[in-house]
Amino acid sequence: MRVGNPNLRRNSLDPADIASRAVTLRCFEGLSLGTGAPGYAVEDTFDFPKTMCSGGIRSNIYFPQCWDGVNLDSPDHESHVSHPPGAFFGVQCPSTYPVHLPLLFMEIVWDTRPFNDPELWPVDGSQPFVFSMGDPTGFGQHADYVFGWEGDSLQRAMDVCTGGDGIPTNCPELTVQDMDTMNACKVHATVPEVVEGQYIDRLPGCNPLQHGPSPATAIPPSECTDAPFTTAAPLPTTPLPLVTPPWTVCHSGPGSEYLVPDCDSIPPKTTQVPGRGAGPAMVTPVPGA
């Protein structure tokens, strides 16, 4: 399923519509996480923040919680699911989407702090950031969910782990990876293009900047001369270097931060539950550590 519209380039969203609140961006000031629930705070916007954010920028993304009970997908990857009417929490699903799914809320913290220098911003003062699909507005922010839980692990967790505290190690049905294992999890590049370590003249692939306000359009394959999306060359097998996030991925103080686990809830080594297989747990990054 998909939430958000990658082709959107203007503010045609209705703030009163719950679906509009499902995909927002929050401007962090210093170490403050902001006020209010994600999607509803004064710091939350539908597009990129217009000013420098001293603590970075966070994506707030709620996936649909209501399913039609029939289709595992739909041509637009949206029509088979829906948001509950009016709110994200404590609301029943409509009769047309009668099956209530677990709330899946995703955060992405973008460390934009190194770019908080007026010399790096456009001379007209406009914000400089661009999403990789050629969106310089931020309105096209979106996310995709592809089900990949092993066996019945998700159902077991749903049946047993109902505390709602957001601390992965409080769910004995799941295997939780340690920090080093999570940071070492990186896939080798499959497309021969430069995307890290240097400035580039344009976005990789056929992703020209499309400022709008008209919806963005895909470039026909016949007009794309960039590197193909797959390569016939064998992929490297040597381990990639350990990736260390620039901030901690847990809260070092009392457990009062919204949706952020305490650091002491993260095991130093991989916790194994015999006979049970599940994927890694996700923790929430905190900027400015």
C-alpha cells in the first residue's frame, strides 16, 4: 500500500481531511521534538519548511489502517485501504473498509543541520531541498509498504504485545537486533551511478526537477538514457563498512519522549527467542544528540 502522492506539486490538500494529515514534515528547533501529535502540530507542514531547521526535519507518515478485507493490493496501491474517518487514534473503520489494521506510523529524520548556512541556500532565500524523485516542493512526499513479515510472526506479536509503549524488547514474540547489526545492514548498489560522497549535477536516473504546480509526470523509457535499473555484472560480496548514525537512535533520559524508546531498552547483543523468527525492530531517531 502507498500513502501520499509522489506526483503532487502544489497545496491542493484539505487540512480537514484525515488523509491530508497522514503525510507531513516537521521542522525541529534545537533539541525540541515539537508540540502536538505528528501531523497536527504548528511545526508540521505539507511541503518542505521554508526556513532553516536548527534540529533537522522529520517526516511524519501514517499508513492507512482500514482494509476492504478482500484485495491484497489495487492498481493504484491505495483503493483497497483507507484511513479511519476523522482521526488516526480510537476511531472505528467505515463499513466499506471493515478490517482494522495495526497503526503503522513511520518517522524519518533528515539531518539537514550541515546545510543551515545561508551561503548554501538560493539567493532568493527559497529552501534548497529536493526529494529524489525530482520533487523540490515536498508535496510529493510518500511511502510504500510491502508486507514481508516471516510466517506468523506479525500475528503472534499482535496477539501478545498489546502494551503500546513502543519498546521493541517488551515484545517477547519478536527477535530484536542489536545496534551494530542494524547499522551494518546495508545492501550493495545494484545500479552503476554515483549517489554518495560527492556533489552531483543532477538527480540519478530520469528524475528531472518538476516544480509544478501541475502534477509531475514520468519520463518515458524511450527518452531515458541513464543507467538501467539493473545490471548484469555480479554484485560485490564483501561486507560494507559499519554505518554509524550521526545521532543516537534512542532517548538517553527518562522515558518521556513521544514514541522514542529508552536507550537501556535496546539490547547490546542480539536477543534470540528459540523457535521464533521475525524481522528487526525499528527505533526512532532523535536529532541533535
